[in-house]
Amino acid sequence: MSGHSKWANIKHKKEAADKVKGKAFSRIAKEIMVAAKMGGSDPNANPRLRAALTSAKAVNMPNANIERAIKKGAGELGDVVYEEITYEGYAAGGVAVMVECLTDNKNRSISDVRMTFDRNNGNLAASGAVARMFKRMAHFTITGDWADEEKLMDVVLEAGADDLTVEDGVAEVWAEPEFFEPLAKVFEEKGIPTEEAEVTRRAEMVTTLTDPGIARQVLRLVERMEELDDVQQVTANYEIDDSIADQLEEE
């Protein structure tokens, strides 16, 4: 999920690690399968597959899972048919939401996404309704000793990064999509561990949530959407105001 980094950190602490990791493995396995199906099983000749493998390494996905996903995508373990679909909508407070899916059943995915919007005070919108509010970007998150602006600044700027922020022990690196691979390579060469490595969307217009009730509804919608089997990524253009962040953390 892309949202306010402080809340992402809070949420990370609250969720069960095994559940989060299992969802990440499933999401990345689908991306590997689709990438291998579209561009072949050789990562040297398939940029999308290389990016997916970088994401897999970032979450310590087992090699056996990776190899199985590549073989499935390449047709060695039976044909795999997944369709890429992006849905757009609004959460409470007018927050824009992008939902990216990989599905083998389009009717199921749109039904699940629409129901999740409806049950959480949101609504599914027409294609193009909110896409203009987001930009495609490469994104990395780093924690631990390397989550330090002085340590990271020169490293990431030389590799093509546009933006570096460090807050609450989490460093976020943003760059144009074409710099995903150069940055991933630099992090690997320097032994800088990444918790997330992906090409995602970044909000260009942000809604600041100051009402705890609205914030809860937005967070609930995003969390429920992320739990759907067909959903790969959820991006929403909100941030949680500091005045209510502590209150939400205590709940």
C-alpha cells in the first residue's frame, strides 16, 4: 500500500508477520508468472521479470517459490491465464484509490472490488476518474542502520533517485521507473537491505485526514482491499495528520 509512511509503520507493527509475508509471496508470484508468460523465462532478456525478481528478493521469497512461478508462467507446469485490470474509486473523505489486480476471473475481481468499496463507505468510479492524481514511480523502503539520510543521500542520488525521505526509522526512495534496476543493483552491491522494491504509483495530490472517523474508514477500506486474492497493489492519496496519528496507533 502507498499512503502515509508513519501509518505504514504503525500498520506494519500491528499485522501478523506471517500473514503479510504470505500475501507478499502470492502477489509477487503472480507478477513473476505474468512477466514470464509475456516476455519469457530469461530475466536478462525480460525487464519486467527482472523487476519482479528484485521484489521477490526484497521480501526473502524462497528460491523454490520463484522457480515454480517462472515455470508456471513459461508454460512448463501448465498454462496460466491472468488478466491485468486497474480499478479506480473513492474512499471516505474523497480520498482517491487505485486498485491493481491480476485475475483469472474478471467478473469475480470487479465484484469483490465493488463490494469492498460499498461496504467501507467508498465507491467504484469510472476508468480515468482518479488516475491523473498518481504517477508511476520506482519505490524502495529501507529500515535498520541504512535508514539514515546522510548514509543514503549520495548513494541514491548517484543511482538516479528523485526523492529520499526518512521518518520513524523508515527510509523511502522514489525514482522514475527506468531507474528501478540501477537502484536495485546499487543496493545489492552495497549490501543495503530493502523491505520493499517495486514499481508502483505515487500520489501527486494528497488529502490530509484530520478526522479520526474518516481516517478509520479510509484505513479499513484499504486494508480490506489489500486482503482480496486478486489485488496486487492498492494506492490511495491520503496522509494521516500528526494530530490524530497517535490516537489511531493506540486503538
